[in-house]
Amino acid sequence: MVFRVVLGCALVLSLVAQTPSGAASVAARAEKPPASAPPAQHPNESIQVQVNEVIVPVTVTDDKGRFVSDLEQRDFRVFDEGKEQKIEYFSRERSQPVVVGFLIDMSNSSRLHWKSFKDAVVELVDTLMPGDKKFSGYLLSYSSEAELLVNTTTDPEALVAKIRNMKPGGGAALYDAVWKACTSHDLVKGEPIEPRRVLVIIGDGHDTASSKTLDQAIEIAQRNLVTIYAVSTVSFGEVTPDERNLVRLAEETGGRVESPLQKVYSDVSGYLSTPMDEGNYVFHAGTGGYTSELLNGMYRAIEHIAGEITTQYILRYVPDAADSSKQFRNIKVQVDLPNVKVRARKGYYPFRP
């Protein structure tokens, strides 16, 4: 018996979802559309989306971390609770429509480097929101409270203006920010199928002020089919267990964490693995060289995350499982090739919270 998968907490998908203006039809992009797939559509026509479909964005990299972008549908296998599923839809199109929530840590811990990498954060917004109507975004800051600063828009300047005036101070309500990002922004028609939902957290992972827990933040993201990425602001030499919070948020939803500030000295000849004030370090905190390396690291992290968000494979399937009573259903994606790493969401909730 096929059960109904509810794809969003605040969103009940219609049987007919409108394709964004100027975007190619989902059916037209499918590598091998099934017999039941809709015919090719024009940009202003609608696409058929079954309400019980599960969408799985997938990233595949080689053993050096480089994207593998030339795979076919036949290279993938999807398992739902251990049972292989039939892939109903497959796409590998670049520049896929997304709605991106930017969550920026404005707690006291951001004071040290905020001025140094503010421009890099602006670059991230401009990269993921290039002014095309198929790319939308919204902005939240979190310190002692999570605050929605800019609601969903296609205008990157609205977010940039806010970012340039932001000032750190206070505690950190990261988990509340994730919850708010998943439940409080204006929706774009077609979410989370097309466009997909993404959160990018810029912070160090610590939380001192949330009413929600880490587990609740992960669950609300999974229920809303949100993929979480993070740019860690933990500085070189610092050891903090809080960064593991970012790793859990990302890995449980199919994203990943970049830690650019941990690599300031990675290209220095004679690099020492133990941080120290003197020695063979050519960069010192507070100097122009150190600041330059921070910025370069941030820009590289932005390039990696932006590239991954816009070059993922998209798989969709209708679950074929006898037991529909399980609250959380585990997903596993396999690629039948050697020396590749596959990253995808770990599962989904088939019912409303």
C-alpha cells in the first residue's frame, strides 16, 4: 500500500506545481522519463508532481573531493528502509533553482573576524542569488534570539544591505534559527521540488540561547526537505566541540561543512601541526597577511559550497514499502563506481510533525 509522504511542514504540495518562469521543464530534463512521466512542457506550462514522491539531492565526489558530474541514471541505486526503489525522475542540470536561507552568527564569538569576512559573506549571497528569478533567498541573524531580517526575495541587494549593517553581540540561538528558517519564510511556488530548499549557516556551531534542541533542529529540517551547509568560523588552533553541531546538522540533511579558518597555514612551507605564537608561521593575527589568508579561505569555502549546491544530481522516487507506520524512514544512495563518495540526506519523515 503506497502511503502519502508529506514533503513539507508548512507546505502541502499541490498535484500540479508551476515551473518557475524561464526554467526548463522537469520532464524535458529527465534522462530517461518513465512511461507515466508527463510530456515535455513549455516554460509557462505546469509539471505533474505526485504528492507521495521523495526528492533526494545527491552529490558525488572522487577521492580528491572533485565533483563527478557525468553520471547517468543507471549509475544510481536508491534504498528506502533497505528496499531498492525505482527512480522515477533523474536530473543533472547545472544552476538548478534553489531557495537559500542564509543564517549568520551574530553572537559575541563572531566579533573577532566579522569585519574581515563580511565581504566574503556578501560574495556568497551574490553567488547563490545572481539576480535570476529562479534563485531566491532570505536572511536570518542569530545572537540571543533568531531574527528573520529579510523575507524571501530574488533581489540580492536587499540581503546585502542588511549584512553590511550587522553588528555582533549577545548569545547564540543557532537551533532556534534553523527552526525559524524552516518554518517562517514566505514560500516559493513549487518548493521543495523545484526550487529546492537549502540553508547555509555561517558560524561556529555553538548555541547558548535556543529554546529548541539540536535534535529538534535536525528533525524540522528533515521534515521540510532542507539541505544544510555550513561555513565554520572556528579559527585556526581552536578546538571546540560545538563545531560538531554544524557537522550533525549538515550530514543528517545531506550537506557538509567547510572550515576555511582552520586552513590559514595549510600552504606554508614547514607547516607546524601544533598552533603556536612564534616559530615558522608567516602570518600573525591582526596583520594584513593573516587577514588576506582568512579572506582567501572564506572565498574558497564559498566557491566549494556554491558549486555543490548548483551541481547536484536530483533523484525522485515513489516509496514502495509495506510498512508505512515507521516515523522516520532511512534512505541510502549507492553509485556503482569505485573511489567515489556519495552524499545525500539520510532519510525523511512521511507524515506531518
